[in-house]
Amino acid sequence: MTELIQQIINGLSLGSIYALIALGYTMVYGILRLINFAHGEVFMVGAYAGYYLAAAFGIDAYVSSGREFPLFLAVVVLLLAMLLAAALGASIELLAYRPVRNAPRLTPLITAIGVSLFLQNAGMLVFGPNPRAYPPILREVRFELGGVILTNIKLTIFVVAVALMAGLRFFVLRTWTGRAMRAVSVNLDAAKLMGIDADRTIRVCFATGSALAAAGGILFGLDQITITPLMGVLTGLKAFVAAVLGGIGSIPGAVLGGVLIGLAEQLTAGYLSPDYRDAITFVILILVLMIKPEGLLGVVKQEKV
Amino acid sequence: MYIARRSVLSLIALSAVAFASCKRSGAGGGGTAASSGASLSSEIVVGHYASLTGSTAHFGQDTDKALRLLVQEVNKAGGVNGRQIKVVTLDTRGDSAEAANAVSRLIDVEKVEAVIGEVSSSLSLAGGRVAQRRKIPMISPSSTNPKVTEVGDYVFRVCFLDPFQGKVMATFARNTLKFDKVAILRDVKNDYSIGLADAFKAAFTAAGGSIAVEQSYSQGDTDFSAQVTAIKGTPAQAIFVPGYYSEVGAIARTAARLGLKVPLLGGDGWDAPDLVKIGGDALNGSYFSNHFAPDVATPKAQKFVADFKAQYGQEPTGLGALGYDAGGVLVEALRKAGSGGPAALRDAIAAVKDYEGVTGKISIDAARNAQKSAVVLKIEAGKPKYEATIAP
């Protein structure tokens, strides 16, 4: 029983990270009907940004003297990394997607794959291909409740993920920019006619999604101990499946999908075989596409002919 | 299609011309023909192919440094039968096609009498096939996959094989640590890991122990909490993790985080400074088998460590020590073979017995593998320390 609870807790924290990344896929898809395959690489760059920022703030000195990295610096690292990733996301949109926005649907999709491959290999060149140990931006504290281990990192992941999602929901539903986003997602041309700056709205959408991915990247590094330039490939794909499972375009759906994928993966690894942990995600993808292609919380859009 | 084929043909022709001119300039200083050139030239040319760049760059660099240190010492002491040794090193960039090219070039252009290399088994296989075809003896310093020396009778190695390491850790866990139940966590994407795990399981159960649970992961995984949680539910006294250092480091941290306080056991895939960088304190008290321990007490090893430090300002790795021994075995064989050519040199290497190397006593067996002992290291305060020697 404790083992099952432990696996569920592990699955929840992994799922929260998938959820944070899935939000970026879902937002961009909602607005542009584009699957931004470079999103997994923004997540990777976010993790490395956290790594280098922590080093710049002298985390090595804290570690070697046994002191704790101050919490406010940890928050600064998180926010700066999110900012950098937001800038990266907005630049990708500007340089790679905007020029092909009016091209046939396949063109931006292939561009996205190109950007993704470019960033993976640039990452290997710049950061080096070897896995790196993530610095202890948060010192790990363990709690034990009846044999079940909980760490402050897993709790933080959960809290940060929930807080960022709630913030995003507020942003999309209650602010003017969010309202503009929803308008653009319904109809880009009509939104333009209503005086909405569509370019700016799309840019904000990319920046927000990328910032969330960077937060996910840092939490991932803290939780999973090592990061590599290729970490975004599989994690990004799983988050994409999470977005599809929850209903692509739906924010609560992305969160639900992320958590479900995390749980499915962890329980498969724990009780079936770790060899199937990656396969289960894609089995879910196939099942969703066959049975309920709009996803759990997605809406069926009627095409008018 | 026709045009494409023609351009390919002309490319081949061009490269053949380039190759031929290369060959001429390369042989300029040496003898006239390959057969007589070897015995007439004043220098013995030894080829080394190694990954000097790329993701496994430190493998090749460490080996090359140690090999050059050995050759320098041999030359200072008068060389081999009055002839000086010259080492030519070519970079493989960790790529097996490049390894085959490098060996061809060493034999054709540099006219080497013997080849040393590689670290990675897949590269040694590629290079070994070329050496075998051209009948030039090759010694791999540190490729542990059994297939490497099965290529043919001109391919040797001075290290032990994968299955042996599994046996070593099983013997150590059963007889020294007195464990009854051990869990196995293997990397299913890695033949090395699977080989070690199978050998460990066979030897440990044969010695009266039992395997508590078998779990697996795939190279590149970052989340190991499911496996560790499953192992925690069993009475395992240790976990045998014969993987590579980056995953092992993360597994150790995950185990510590989930409150699983048993030592990890592993093989030479752990031997990298990054292991402790990633695993940190969580690895203290863990054991792994290796070819060499820098703090081992034999005088020859201590002299090697001191000389290496003096020359390069860093401590040698196990791979470096094996490169030194590969060179040592070759020099010993060169002395005995005299000027008899590649076949005599091959026979001399095959006959090496009880050679006192820095990684222990080396005897070449009928399968051209080294019969030698392994060392077990214990990680204490973030540093691997010599713990025991396990004989074959």
C-alpha cells in the first residue's frame, strides 16, 4: 500500500511537469492551430538557463561551504530563466513562424520540427552533450509519513505548477490580453478587424507558454537530478500527448492530461515493467485519437461548409 | 541516375589519387617496400587510434597520454633492441567508420608494425577487422566486450571481459560483504549492462545468494523513482547497477531521496569523475569493480601514478593505466619477436605470460584475452578508494 501511494506521489509530481509543458502546446495550438515542436527545446533551454544562472549567483560557493542557497535567489533564478525562455519563445515565433504564418498548414509544422532539431544540436554544441548534475537551487528536505516519502521538491513542483496554472487561467479569462488571445483563437482575421493587435497577442502567447516551460525545466532538473540537451525530446512529446489527451486547446485539459500521463507512466513502470514506461504514453495517444479525438475536455468544433 | 553514378565514380577516382599521393609522402622517410621496410628502418612505428575528440574524448586522451609516457620511458632506456619507438596517433572521433579508416591509414600510410586501440568495443571491432585482414597485430587496451578478440588471431586485449566483472562483484558481495539478497537494476539498452547483470546473477545464485528483484531502465532515462520504490519493498541488501555513470549517479540520488539506504554495486562503467559530481553523498559506501585503482599499493603502479602526475599534472584513470599496459605488453613482445615481421610479433604477443603491468599480472590466454585480476573500489567521502583485489 505504501508502495502504491509512493508511486502515485511520484507520478503526480512528474505529471505536474508534463502539465506545465503541455500548457505551452495547448496555448499555441489554440491560437495558431500549430503544433510547436520546438516547445520541448524551450523547456530544455529553460533548464539550462536555471543551471547557468544559479552558477552565476555563486551556488558552488554555497554548496562547498554547506550553506543553503537563499530562497529569494532561487526565486530570482526561476523568474530570470522564465524571462529568458519567454524571449526565446517570442524570437522563435518572430523568426521562424511568422514568415510562414499564411503558408499551408504543413509548412509551419515542418518549420517547427526544423527549429526543434536546430535547438537540440545547438544545445549539444553550446552546453556539451554530457549529462549535467542539476545544482541544488532548493535544498532537499524529506518528510516521512507512514513509510511514504515526500520531499519539499515534489511539494514545490506541485505547488508551483498549480499556482502557475491558476495564474494562467486568470490571465486568459480576466485580462484584456487574455481576452484578445481568446478572440484570436476563435478567428484571427475577425479579431484583427475588431482592432486586436494579432501579432502582439501571438507573441505574448508564445512568451507565456515558453516561460511556463522554463519553470517546468527547472523543476524537472531539481526532481530528476540530471539534464541533457536532448531532455526536451521525449519529455516534450509526452507533454504533447498530455495536451492531446486533455483536449488540445483546453487549459484545464492540458493540466488533467499531464497529471494522467505522469500517473500512467509511473504506475506502468512500477507494476508492469519500466521498459513500457515510454510506450504507455503513446498507446494512450493512439487510443485517444481512435476513441475520443477531441480529448477529455476538448470541444468538438463544427466545420461549416 | 547515370550522372549521379558517374560523379560517384569520379569521386572515387579522385580520392584514390589523393590517397596514393598521401601514401608516397607518408612513406618518404621510411623504407622502400612494406615487407623489407619494417626490418630496415631504424624506428619502430606503433599506431594508436583513439577518440581524441567527441563525446568520449577523455577515453582516448587518457589512453594516449599514458601510452606516450610508456614509450618515452622505453626510449630513454635505450628502446627495443636498440631501436627507438615512434607512436602515431589518429583520431577516431568516437565513430566506428572513422576507426576503420584510421587503422587502414596507420597500416598503409604510416607503415606501423602494430596497432593499439580502441577503448569502445564497437570501435575496436571495426578497427580489429581491418588489422586482422592486413595481418598486423592489434592490442585493445580496454574494450571489454567478448566479441572484440573473436575477430581473429591478430587481435588481442590486455583487459578482462564483461562477464568477469559480474562474477567479481558477485564474489565480493557474497564472500566479503556476506549479502544474501541483492536486487539487480540493469540498463536494457546496453549490452554491457545486460552482460554484467547476467554474469552477476549466475555467479551470485551459484554462491548461495538470491536475487531479491530484477528491475530495468533504458539509457537516457532520468526518472528512476518507480524502480527504486519497487526495490524498496523488497529485503534487498544491495543493488547491482552495472550501468554508466550518469544514470548511476541519478539512481543513487533517487535511492537516497526515497530513503533506500543500501549500497550500490557496479562495474567499470562507473569510472568517471562525473559519477560523484552527479551522485554526490548518496554514493558513499557503494562499491564498483575496475581495472585499476590509483591508490593500489604495487610499486610499479605507484611509479606510474607519480610519473603520470609529474608529466601531465593530473591523476591517471583506469583507461590510462590500461593504455600503459597495452604499450608494455607490446614492447615486451617486440623485444622477443626481434625483426621477424608481423607473424612473429603476433606469436610473441600470444605467448606473453605473467607480465607485471600497472593493472596487475597479465597473461594472454588462448582466446587472446588477458587473464588478470580485478580491483574493487569503495566510494568514501566522494572519492573511490582501493578496497580489494579479486583474482580470476
